[in-house]
Amino acid sequence: MDHLVEGGLERYVENGARLLEPADIEVIALGLQDLPARISALPVECERLGYQLELLASLIERRDAWFPETVRQETAFALLYAADEMDLLPDSKPGVGYLDDVAVAEVVLSRHAEVFERHCAELGQEWSAVQPQALF
């Protein structure tokens, strides 16, 4: 199961992110004004996902791009995935609907942990509050 999550989901994120052009990422960044309402609508058990999405959004909004473009692409993909109503698991499914959103966010945070840890430090945030956890 770990192989499926690590290999399959990582490839899914990589492939989805590669499809995003810089103009697409800018559109995603401009659409972040809806993110606070989406986060406040998350069930209480998804509080960590909300913090993770806020961190992902804050990285996308940076204009000083000291990090690789692949990080920006994968971060944008995770935000787009979380905003999309047509995920692998419908968000409306009680208890499991947000697991796919969590998994995608965790894959991006895990793959680029050093970037996000530095970003947290620059923001004065605790990395431990958002760092990826073992999914299985």
C-alpha cells in the first residue's frame, strides 16, 4: 500500500503539475481569494488540511521565487485539486471525502519539505503544525 501511495500519487501530482503553464498558475494565484471561505467550511477533523492549504497558498503568492519552478507547479496543482469539486473522492462523503485532498497536499509538502520548512521560518510559522504525516 505504501508503494501505491508514494509512487502512484507522486506520479499523479508530478504529471498534473507539469500540465500547468505559468499563466495557469497565475490564474490559480488570483483565485485564492475564495480559499478562506473554503477552509472555514472544512470539517473540524480537517483543520490541519486548512493550515496546509494556507501555507501552500502563501508560497504561490510569493513573487521572489527562490525555489524551483517544480515546487510552484506542484503547489498550484495541490491548491487546484483541493478547490476542484470533481476529485477522486467527493468532498461530500462523510469521514472520507477530504482524504484525497489531504493526500495530495501531503505529497507536495513531503516532496518539497526543505522549501516549505524554510518558507515557514520566513513567515514565523511552526513547520511542525503543517509538516506531512504518514498517510498509512
